[in-house]
Amino acid sequence: MLSQLQRRALSFTLPIGAVAVAATTASAQAVPTMERGAAFTPFVQTTILNPDWGQTNNLGFSAGIDYNHFIPGIVQPALEFRVTHASGRTVNESTYLGGVKLQTNVQGIHPYAVVLAGKGIITFNYVYNGGVKGDDSAVYAFGGGAEFNVTPVWKVRADFVQQHWNLDPNTLTPSALSFGIGYTVPFHSRRAQ
């Protein structure tokens, strides 16, 4: 049975998938005049994190980088690495995640989905369970979002990521809503034939 946060994450991710499928019917230029070989996109975001521990939301940041190797097609795969840190009254949480990002382009809007895995560290801001100050866990996460072109290289982005932590005997499912900017550094441009 899905938890409320997992249902919320799915209700956010499924429309993005529908937009990606709808993009297959969109008309576009038959032969591109310029083709990029690859690009790095560093990004920074303000993050509101529901830590799933206590009743408060934490405020923090996410920073990361995407690597895209452009291939002909509707969906562009990328590698994404991100760090998220958020502090609050009851706990501080940090994650170090990497994984796959699948993105498409619809009229200058770039919806995407991410599947990430890595490590999470939780620090309690009070004495818990006989003096335990914190814990760490393997973390996996999924979510989605969109990037919006401001210029050809600057983008505004927003995303939602649902995390899963296994802190034996507890299981946490924090969720992060983030807003920020990205800067695309393209390279290996060449003329299409």
C-alpha cells in the first residue's frame, strides 16, 4: 500500500511522463540546423524539505550537476549528481545522490524525471533514544520537475523528489520541493548533415 507521500510523488511524476509522451506528436523541425554533442548543467536550488521526523519543514539547499550526451530522440538521458542539505528545529538531513535523469523538450520547457540513489545523514537536534545524535542510511529517491528557458544557457528549474531512508528500525520518506537556476555549458557543437 502506498503512503500519502508516495501517492503525492506519483501524482506529480505521472503528469510529467504524460507530457513526455505527448511530445511525440508535437511537430518540429525535421533536420536540426545545429546539434550539440554534450553539455554540463550545474544548478543550485532552495529546498523545502519535509524530513518525515517531527512536525516541521526544514529549509535548505540543493546543488548539483547534470551531464547530457545528446542523442537523436524525444527523451534525452542524463546523469545527475546532487547534494541536498536542510536544517530544522528537530533534525538536519543531508543527502548525496546520483542517478539517471530523463528529459524531453516541449516549446522551451524541459520536463524531466529522476531516479537517484546514494547516502543520507540525519542529525538530531535533541537527545534521542539514549543519547543517539544521528544516523546514516542508504537512500533512494525518485521524482520529477521542469526547467524553463530564460536564455539559451540560463534556466529556471523546479522539482519534487521523494526519498526513502531505512534507519533500522525506522523507515523515513522525506520529500523535497526545490526551486532554483541552472546554467548549461554546451560543448562539441557541430553542423547536422
